[in-house]
Amino acid sequence: MRTRLAQILVVLLAVSIVAAGCAPAAAPSPTPKPVPTKVAATSVPPVAATKKPIKIGAGWALTGAQAYMGQIIQHAHEMAVEELNASGGIYGHPVEIVFRDDGGDAKQAAVVAHEFADDPDLIGVVGFSCSGATLAGIPILNEARLACSTAALSYELVTQGYDNIFQIGQSTILVGESHADAAYHLANARSAAILYIQDPCNEQYAQGFRERCQELGIEITSDQAVTMGGIDFRPVLTKIRDEDPDVVFGATFAEKALIVKQMRELGMQQPYVATELIMFSGEFIPAAGDAAVGSISGQPIPPPGHPAVAEYMDEYEERWGQPCETDTAQNQQAMDVLIDAIKRAYEKAGDVPSREAVIEAMHETDYEGAYLFPVYYSPEGVRNPTPFWFATLQPDRTFGDWQVWDPDTGTFSPYEG
């Protein structure tokens, strides 16, 4: 099932409207091909969902160091479900999201996964907040036969032998490789220091960066883990300053801003090449200030000026009165893919599908959503590489000079919109 890039939410609504109005109650007919938004909006009046809710679990960090992003994602899910339910839900069934706080912590995520597993009415899960939390929750959800659609990036998620995990994001190793290519081509680096926190996702970012540096001939002057949630990185940065690498690579979470600020305080002027800076720019830039100027980062999502991205971000800000991050798109697409699978499983069963039926439908996913890339699954659960968009933080504190990274060649070309 494919929809146009700019219509991830509205197409889901349009399909729901047509299905709710035309399908018989006991055995709905297959969903017709999506109708253009304007036609659907004018020809079929919205009908509120009235049947028993279809329940989905959502595990995000609503407290703790990662709460900034978790709360934004919660709002994104709520906005999508409000619109979906106002237009008929899934064959008259409203979608209900059960939010639980995983705190960005593996132990807490395991508790959340058990809560989802023990709810007999819950038929799918989206989340969790990071790779470590997702790795802790997956075995529990697998035993309960609950599909989990996630934007967590660790390649370990799809190499553990579980058939209930569906990863829509890019490979962590590939992310690291792309940033090594950025250091080499965009910053002309021939030496680099690596800082990473001990989390599966960030460890693998560092692994990909390290391995690609070896291929490119970039010397690694330091390769060190730092403490998650740490606030004083000056001891390790002082050592790196004395090594004088061409760039500092960072694979961390909220620690990014403190690291680059303390680099500048120590007189270090090297470019800061770090993962996820753009996707969390609303948190990173205000915290880092001018110290972040010149930082380089990439994301699997087109720039904010891309029409589909801009449209979604405008809708979000209008609904909630605050901007969202571009990373919201990736996490929201994890939920949209799960809803798409539930709709297809419903069509096949003629009723609310079982957990097993949702897993089966997820394996048949062939879906294209907003502002990202097509989502589909090989038998191994691993997607093919897709481009990354890189940018440098400009003196006006906006990301600019956008470049597109080609995963096949490791090269860059200017982004032309």
C-alpha cells in the first residue's frame, strides 16, 4: 500500500472515511485506493468513530533526560489520533493510545512492556524511547505476540530472531559511517576524537564512525565513553585538546550541548560532528548557543523547508502552540505504519484483528509516508540504505548549506529542494 509523501495523515483519514461509510459491519470490503484529500473532504462528511476502541500501546520517555522529545512525540500521536477518530477511526472503531513512561531506561521499559502484554485489548505497540529501552521490551512483547513498530535504530533490534519487531529507521552503523564521510568531505578531517555514551544506539553510531574512519584513513586520536547524564566533560576534553584532532565526533543524547560548550571554554575550535543535532535542534541550539556554530550533523529526514516537513510542523505548532522537532516525523511514522497494518489486518479478518494477525500484516508492509522514506521489510527485517541530509549550523543559529549523502558512494551533493 503506497500513499503520497505529503499525505501520511490525511490519506489515513480519507481511507478511514470511505471504509466507515461503505463497508458492511461484519465483513468490510477491501479499502479502496486513497482518494485525493480535497475530493474526500468535500464528498464524504466526517463520521465520528462509535464502536469499541482499538488499543495501541506507546512507550516513551515522559520523564527524565529524554522527556523533552518524549512529550513532543506524545503530542504528535494525540494529534494524529484525534483527526483519525473524528473521521471514523478504523471501520468505526476509535483508536485509543495507552501512553506509558519508559523513562529512557531499560528496566522501566521492561515494566512498561509487561503492562502492555497484560492488557488483553491492546493489539500493537509503538516505541520505545531509545534502543536500550526497546531491546529490553522486545522479548516481553514477543512472548505476548505484540507487534512493536519502532524508530529506535540499533541493528541488534532486527538480529535477535524476534519476528514482532519492525524498525522504520536507518541502521545505526550506517549513521556512523555517514558522519565519518561528513567529517572527511565536509570538514576536511584527517584525524578525529570519538566521544559516545554507553547505550546500544550510540555505541553503534561510534562503531560505524570508527570503522569508516579506518577505511578513509582518518586517524582516531581518542575513543572514549562518557557518562549518560554527565555534566562535566572537561577532563576528557582537556586530553582531546592536547591531541589536537581535526574534528570531535559525538554520539550522545542530551549531553551534546554541554560537550560543545565545554570544548569552546577550553579553547577548542574544531568542528563538532555529532549525530542527531538537527533532529533535536530545538533543545540543542538554545542550550549550546554560539558555541554550536559550525557543528555538522545529518538526519534521515529532508530539511525543515521541504514542503511535506514544513506542512506537518506548521500543523503541529498550530495544534499545540509550540514547535516540534523534525525527528517527530520519524517517530510518528512508526505509529502510522502500525495503524496501516491494523487496518489491513482488519480488512482480512472482517473484525478487530488478533495480535498475531497484526504481526502478519506488519511483515507485508509496503508503505510510503510523509517527509521520510518508503517503509518495507525484507525477510530479515532490514531495510535498504537511504540518503541522509547533512547541514552545518550557521552564525544565525540555523542549519544551512544542506548536503545530501549518498550511502552507495559515501559522497555529498548540494540539496536543491
